[in-house]
Amino acid sequence: MKKNFCVWSCNYLNINGQALVTRFVVEHFSNDKWTECVYKGFYEGPFFITTFSWLKALFKLWSEFIFKRIDVLYLVCSRSNLGFIRDIPALILSRMGVRVIVHIHGSDIVDLLLKRRISPIARWFYENCEMVVPSQHLLADLSRVRGIHVHLCENFYVPASDQSSNTESNRNECLTLLWSSNIMSNKGFFDLTDVLKSLSSKDINFTLIAVGALIPDDELTMVQLKQKFSEISEEKWFKYYGKVGPREVNNLLNQVDAVCLLSRKECQPLALIQAMCVGQELIVSDQPPIKATLGNYPARYIPNKSMRDLEFVLLDMVNNLDRERRLKHEKFRLSSLDARKRFSISNFVDVMESIFIR
């Protein structure tokens, strides 16, 4: 029997991992009836526009509830304090007989539920919900929250139809790095660029290609972020392509020597999944979420904010670039095949179907 599904989420037409997963879930279960209660995110427009968008989604959600047209609410939550308050009108439905499945896309859900002043209130609203998390490392912490049931469902990779594993050596003359996540301070973007500026001053040649949106965080406001980014944009070794889709990222992955992601706050980054599935070199932070995502995949781990270690790794790659390119296929072939199996669409669909169809 078909069910009435409702999705509560910020705009998932954006180009990021959370949006791609949300859109896929809604489209995959399209044989059932879906009501979309979607609103603009905090940074998608002026305050009055985003507030009106949220009120419109809220009215639609509660109309569906009042007229008993919701069997399952699929809630893609925010983990900030303000985002949690925005989600309360949807979360409260779990206390009113609606099955609420919350998809988590960030490790800071642990902070929201266990480490903030607002945490006791947040736990009360989440107690009757089911949670879907993409990373094994979250299970132990979330098991401490009474009343919730947690499902593990890792994210997926969609390969380009004409792309196989990255077996070709990079033909650029200098070391070429790719940043394929949003531009955020707590992801370590400026840690990387600070080290690269230092290397550039020593006449070391390299290129950094970056894609993704500029997103403020708990370390930098939007004004501060734009100011720091404008300084980087003037560097000759830096190329920025803005927000691009998965196909464009796949194309870039075959043009670079390594992917960098030095996050201090992460869950299961799409940037790393894409890189693993094409057999790319990785320079990453030495953090539990990153290690859980990579598993046995070989990577160059950098201790948190250790500029010295990062510089050492980059210098080693510059000095051994020809050798690394020759051995790349041999080094990553089997690991790439394992990653493609682990992050396959079929695995994701099987788990999500087992959660939804009960």
C-alpha cells in the first residue's frame, strides 16, 4: 500500500552533499505520495524572504497533518541552535503520533543533543524520532540519547557514465591540488591556503583548484570569510570555479594529484567519497569522522591545525611528484574498487528502503 510521505527540508536544489542525498531519496520513493515542505536556507536571501519561505512550508506541513495526510515525515534537520528552533514545528509531530525519520548530515548533532545549554530541550523533541546517520562514529554518542532509534546508512557515489577509475597520470607540470567541498574556515580551507602561501614565497610551484560555495561558520562570519577569500583569489596559483555539480567534480578529479580536506567538523564528506571512488590521493585531517569515512583507504593524515606537518607532506609530494604519478594506479586501484562497492547506490537504496518501508 502506498504511503503519504512528507519531507521537511531546506532547499535541496543546491549543489552539496546533503541536497544531493535528499533529492535522491525523494525521487527514489516517487511512487509514493510526497508532499514537499521546503524552505530557503538562512543564507539564500534576505531575512524577510527566508522567513516567509519557512512560514509557507510550515503552513503546508501542518495542513497536511491536520487533514491526516502524513504517514511518514522525512526531516532533514539543521544542527545549529537557530536551525533547531526552525525545525521544532516539524519535530513536535513525533509527539503527536507521526513517524518522524530524521536524516543527519553533520557530526554537530552530538553537540546539539549533548553539549549545549539548549541540549535538554533538543533531546525532548528528538526522543521519539528515528535517526539516519551516515557515519559509524556517531553511533556511540547518539546511543546515549534516550528514546531514539539510530539507523546507519552511508552515503553514495554516482560515477560519471563515461568515467572509470583514475588510472591516468596527471600531466600538469606542477603539483595540482583540489578543494572540492564548501569554502569554510572549520573545514580547514585557510589552514591549507596559509601553508600554500608560505610555499609560494619559497618559489615552489603548485596549483590549487577550488570548487564550492562560501559558507560562514562558527569561526568566520560571512564578511570575514569574503575578506579572507578575496585575498586568496589574487594569488596566481589559485583557481576558483564556484559551485559545480558532481560531473564537473569528477572531471576535475582526473586533472589533479590530490584532494585536500582538513575539517575540524565533519560527518561523511561527499568530497572524500568522490575522491576514493576514482582512486585519488587524499590529504585529510586526523579526525574520527574522517577516519570512519576512509576506513582502510590510504591517505596522508594531518594532525589538527598542524601547519608544519601539512607543509612537510606537500613538500614531499612536490619532491616526489613523478614517482607518485607513476605508482598512483598501483597504490589506489584495489582501494578504489572497495570504495565503489561500499558507497554504491544499491547499498544506499537497500538500507533506506528497509527504513522507510515498514
